[in-house]
Amino acid sequence: MSRVRVLVGTRKGAFILTSDGKRQKWDISGPHFAGWEMYHLKGSTVDPNRIFASQCSGWFGQIIQRSDDGGKTWIQPGTPPGEEKGPGGMPKGESNKFVYDTSAETGKPLTTHQFYDGNQHPWEFKRVWHLEPSPTDPDTVYAGVEDAALFRSTDGGKNWQELSGLRGHGTGPRWQPGAGGMCLHTIILDPHDPKRIYIAISAAGAFRTDDGGTTWKPINKGLYSQYIPEPTAEVGHCVHHVAMNTSRPGVLFMQKHWDVMRSDNSGDSWTEVSGNLPTDFGFVIDVHAHEPETIYVVPIKSDGEHFPLDGKLRVYRSKTGGNEWEELAKGLPERDCYVNVLRDAMSVDTLDKCGVYFGTTGGQVYGSADAGDNWMTLAQHLPAVLSVEVQTLP
Amino acid sequence: MIRVVLPGHLRTLAHVSSEVQLEIVGPVTQRSVLDALEAQYPMLRGTIRDHVTQERRPFLRFFACEEDYSLEPPDTPLPDAVASGKEPLLIIGAIAGG
């Protein structure tokens, strides 16, 4: 019988929730890396026991962890060969370097981007927001970082190289940080075209490469953002998240700061599909595993009030690819709920009845085993949830 | 033998339960202590000083013998009491929270 593993990153550690295919009873392990900010954990689809995790701290910086046994044990992938055991038999490892490519040979190095105050500001590495394992090679994984850039490792997370063509393609000086920092938070690898990658940055917008990461172009046509001087600018949009159903890689769905958008031409242009949503501000967006026109968002009141409308936590589902939305409420808080759901904190499983999961800044993790019709609380008192990813296991 | 006391999170990361002891040949300075610490515990590379610039992370401080050595140049000799192992070098995380 299939199983489900939910990887939850929080402000104070990581938690792993597991269940059988019925998804009614859940075991929770953790906290893993207690006390550390765990921005993101994601498993490889090639080798589901391989999980990559971003562990970071304002005090101690960035560390990449990797598990090869489904989250039971972890290593820092930079472990020097032959030095797996240190004094006293304790395991050794090496933290991981994320160094921006400043060489003239491999890119067009940029040194500044726009800061909050409008001045130019040098790129400074802060943390890894998102890890995206390759769908074909368990040793290849991409990392989206703050300040925004894309890195890739081809040796299981030991060494990281920047794909500097993104930062250097020319619009970088117009990128600026959103309230959460200038983060590259979305990485979508086209399963049908290994040279095509989509990424999104807050607040720069969405970008696409068609040559494996060497060259990039902004794909923000159709976005309208009232909070920037030129609302239809090529870059500068605060894209919160982008999602895709792997069966239709040319169709993308976006939760922008305000506005829910879709593209039917690989991001070349976007149209708004907010429709009858009560508010189209939000962070998460995801797509049903088997119904590519069924999408989910969690409406948040506004950019100034990051909590659900009227204190009622609601998921909204569209079965028409947007515009027509239905409220999903069964099992979710009816009152006095003032949490947020952050951009990487929703995911779906691939069981026959698609499961949908999301976590809140209040430390709750909710799940639905029937595509959103009914919800249950999987965890209630975790630290603030930063990310939720799901693995469907045989 | 040089003694170094790490913040709690770094003790967990390095899999040590108390202070660590390091062998150092030559002058005992911030730089030589951190070089030896990172050689013995590579998982700490990048957590105390930046991977590239080698600058101290801003939320960490270096104390010894009830003095703050955080702003001293990295090649300044540490006190004799640290060099002799009588006193530890304390690596302290800035206090945050309420």
C-alpha cells in the first residue's frame, strides 16, 4: 500500500509526518535540527529516500543537509572522503559554500541590485529558500537563494555552482527585495524538456531558460503591479509562487502579490484568473496531481494584513483553471484564525484521490485526502511553518 | 592544548557535548584557532566566519579572560592564559529574544 511522507520546514526545526495511503493517522518525527530555521526540505523523485534540506540561522549561516534514508539520519554532503568519522567516532561533514560567480569567463557578473531605498546594493548571500531535486538524476539538485540567484549541484549537494546567466542577463539592477528579502523561491524543472527551467523571484518576477540555464529571459508580460512605478514593467513584480502540473508543462499558475494568474504558453504571457476570489492576495498556489485544471490558493486579506478574511481559514479551489472558485472549509478553523500560509507551504500527493497539504505560521499542518473536500489537522502546535513538501511512496 | 567553548547550536552541529580541545603549532590567534577548529570539525566551516571573506559572522563574538576580542585583528595573539589552555576562548552568539 502506498505511503505519504510530508516534509515540514519550520522556524525552529524540521518535522516529518508519515501515514499510509488512507492518510487518516499520522506519525510525527522531529524536531530535526531543533532550533534552526528549516526553510525547505524536498525529496528526490528518482530516489525518494534522498531528501535535501536547507538549514540556516542568522547567527551561523547556511548549511545543506542530506538524508539518504528517508529522513532518519542526515549528513552534510560536503563530508570529505575518508573523513566520515571524526574524534570519538563522531561523524564529520563540511558546510556548503554558495559563492556568486564573479568570473568574466563564465558569466556577466553583476555586483548590485536595487535596495529598499532605491539605491544600488551589492549582492550578499543570505540563505537557501528552495531546493529542487532533478527529476532524472539523484545527484543533481538546484537551489534558489537570497539574494536572488540560482545554484546547481551535480554531486549530491557537496559543491554548488551559480547559473550566473540569470543574474547577469541584464535586468538585475532593477530587481529589488520584497518584505521577506530578495529571494529566488520557485524552481520548476520541465519534465519534458531538460533544458527548460522556470524560476521566480520576489520582487523581480518570473524568468525562463530554454538552454539549461545559460541564458534567461523575463516572462512577465500580462502582469500588472500597481505598487511599482511602471505597473507593466518587464521586471519588478512581486511573484509569490508559481505552480505547474507535470502533465502540461506549458501551463503555469501564479500567485502574485495581488492577483492569481495563468499562462498557457510557458510564461510568454499571463492572464488574470482571480475571478470570484474574496481577495486575490496570497502566497501559495498549487495544482491537483491528476486534474491539471484544478488549482488551489489560500486567500489572505491584504499585503498589510497577512491573515485570512474574517478570521476564517479557507482554501479556494478552481476546477476550471481559475476564474470560478469554490470555498473549501470543512475541517478548517471557522473563527479567530489569524495565521498566514507562506509561499512554499502547500503541496499535493499523487495518490488516486489527490491529497492536499498546507502549513501555517501558527504551526498547524492541515491535510485533505479527498482533493480538498474535507480537511483534518495533521499537526497542531509546531513552530511557524515555512514549507511543506509531500512525497508519495510505494 | 587550546580550549574553545562553542554556542549550543554549533556543539550540536559538531557533535560535541562540551568544550573542544585543539592542538595549535605556532602563534595562538583568532585565525589559528579557527583554522584548527575548522580542520578538526569541517562541519563548522562557514558558521563562525564567512566562507569567502573569512570575516566573523556579525552575530558572533569572541571572549576570553573576561575580555572582548571580537574586534581585534585576526592575527593578534590571544592571551597567554588561552594559549596555555588555562582559560578557554568563548565563541558567543549574540543574545536575541526577550
